[in-house]
Amino acid sequence: MFIFVSKKLLFFLFIATLTVISCNDNKEPATGDTWISGEIVNPKNDFIYITRNKKVLDTVKLDNNNFFSYQFKDPEAGIYFFNHNEYQTVFVEPGDSILLRVNTIEFDESLSFSGKGGEKNNLLMRFFLLNEKEAPLLARYYQLPPAEFETKVDSLKKKWEKIYNGFLAKYDPSETFKEIAQSNIDYIYYMRKELYTAAHANKNTLNPIIYPAGFYAYRDKIDMGNELLRTTYPYYRFLNFYLDNLAHEKREAKTHFNRLSFAHNYAKLRVIDSVITNDSLKNDLLKYNVRRYLLNAKNAENEEKIIALFEETSTNTQHIKRMKKLAEATMQLTPNHSLPNLELVTTNNTLVQLKEVIKNPTVFYFWSVKSARHNKTIHLKVAELKSKFPEYDYIGINTDTNFKKWLNMVKKQDYDLSHEYQFEDIGQAEKKLVLTSVNKALIVDKNGKILEGNTNLLSTEIEEQLLGYINK
């Protein structure tokens, strides 16, 4: 109990001291006199990252009480990112001394700010959580006719504006912050309209939806290359959905709207190249969409075409290098390719080749000791699939590096020892099998030929796939 109270007291003294130091009445702040500090409750490791425009500025160690402090050197006003297992935005201006506290068990919900500059970040955090809270409402609103939908989202926007006006009545923020705060309201509103459009893109074309006059009026004033906003969630996400709809319109909306299809992504890359005016933003959008496509692609020839277009449109050589390397791996996981022959560790602590464990058509799935909830969920799903599709073997591969912890978990949960393995070299496995999702599964035939190189074990689609391959 004494330790708990002492740590709390230390934290508040820490806050008070920094706040006093940072506040200098109405004087201009000293050059570089800008701080972000705070406490991590239940830390996942002993450091945090501070990033800006997707570049790491520094790695900051936590002290013995899980506090950190970082001084900026002449920072440019704008959005930065604080990363500790998860990440969130932090708005920083010269002279700020922002103090944060976060509990990793409920990262977003527990994150709070104080100190000079804290009130601005609390407003942005309130908008972020409000957007998440309203998501279930939007799912229902998307079913409404356009005029009714617009009335609903207009009402939500007015609620956000009321919150913002209350903030402005109490504080006098900079014009830079005002632009970012207002963009949170505007671009979330615009994004909701673009998502509504996409949700109705595949509706019966014989009775097309009639949108109210002015429904898309905002499109005429979109800044397609805003440097200040390019890494903010509302602006970046809006652009992605808007570009999806533009790409669909460019194809004259004659075909099915499918964000993952080759035709859609090829058209979208062309649209990004033609309308985005900020090179860094353009390169990021190109990379994001190429990566998403590659991770879901099932045709090596189409992947080659996407990469060729990416090389033509992107000016970031590092992005091109990374996406070409990713494509090399994903193309090897398309149907009819042989599964990469990686080394596995058995529960007897011996090495076997991946192809040696394939005796029948097989589903490979992946799990970690670090998430007890997930590994139980995924093994329950496997048990269900076994009962429905006994024609397949189901092999679990652990992605951790500690053999004893893995084996103890396997025995404790009474998993089938003969169908559980661990990667000998997880780094190599992650690259060759493109392990980017905890729910990823691969389906192979009895000869180790890939049938599905990237499916989701917890989706309903996998049952259709398993049944389909049985009937072939």
C-alpha cells in the first residue's frame, strides 16, 4: 500500500514541477523548451517511441517508476505519435509541456493529458472516442434512404461542433490547432458520406439511389495534399474511402464494387497518382493500397501488374523496395505454389521440415502464448472445423521463441501434441508466410500445394473454402 501511494505522490509532484517550469506567463517560450512526459501503467516493455510523419524521432526509456520524459528540439507545430505497444496522436506546439497517463489494459479509454497543451489533446482524444462510440449507430444509419441518412449524420456533426465551440469559449488555441480540430469534425463527416456511398455501390442499378442536392458539395473543396493533416486519422481515412469511390466511378460503376479486386486496385492507384498533390501523401497512399492488395491477392500475374504500376507511380525508392520484397513472398503463397519448407520444432524438441508434417489436406493456423484468450478461441474454432470437415488435418504453429512456455501451454490446455509445432526461426517464417494477422490460416493439399495462402480461420468464408476443395 505504501508503495502505491508513494508512486502516485511522485507522479503528481512530477506533474506539478514540470507544469511550473513550463509555464512562463505570457512570454514567448524558449527555443526548444517543449516536453512530453508521463506515466505508463502496466507497461508492456521499458520504452516508448515518439514519431512524426511515420519517422521515429526517438526511443525514450521508462524509469523504475514507469515514468518518461522527452524534450523536443525546436518542434514544428502539428501531429506527433506516442507509441507503446499501441499508439495515439499527440498535438505538440513549441512551449508545450504535455503530461500524459495511460493504462495499457485500456489504452485509448484511459489515455488522459494534463499540463500545458493537455487540454488540446484531451479534445482530440474526445473526438476519437466519440467516433468509436458512434460506430454502431452508423452501421444502422447506412440502411436508411439518403435524405434520412444525411439528417442523422448532420445531427451527429452538430453535436461535435457544440463540443468544439465550448472548447473555443474556454481556450484560445493557435490557428494550427484550430485547423486540426475542425478537420476532425469535417473529415469524419465526409468519411461517413463516402462509406454510405460505398455501402450502396452494389445496389440494384435498375433503381439507382437518388442523392439529395448538395449531398457531395464538400467534394469540391477537398484539399488533396494537405501537409499538416496528412498523417491524421480523419483526413487520411477519408481520402482512402473517397478514392475508392472515385476509382469505382472511373470504371463507370459497371462492375461489382470490391476493394480487394485487382481491377479496383489498379484503377485506384491511377486515381491516387492523378489527384493527390502532395508527394509524401501520394507515396503513403500508394504503398498502403498496394500492401493491402498484396496481402489479399490470389493471382501472381496480377500482383506483378500492380507492382509494375506502383514502380511507375511512386517516387519513394524505399517503399518500392519493400513492396517488391513483399510481393515476392505473397506470390509464392498464391494457389498451386508449394508451401515454403521451413523448420519446425516438435513437442519432443526435435526438428522437422514443414512439408514432412503434411499427410493429408491440411489447415495451418498460428498462435502465441502471449494471448491466452486468442489461443483458446482459435483452438475452439479448430475443434469445430474438425467436427465439420474431418477430411483435413489441422496443425497449429506457435509463433513464440520460448520452447518451455509453449510446451507448458500445450500440455496445460490438453492440445494434441502430435499436431502442435513451433517455428525454429520465427523471423524467417514471418517473412516467407507473410504472418501479418493473428487469424491467418493456410490451406494446402496432401502434396503441400497451396489452395489458400491467406484466409481467416475465424471467418465464415473458410468453411465455404474447405467444403469447396472437398468437392473438387
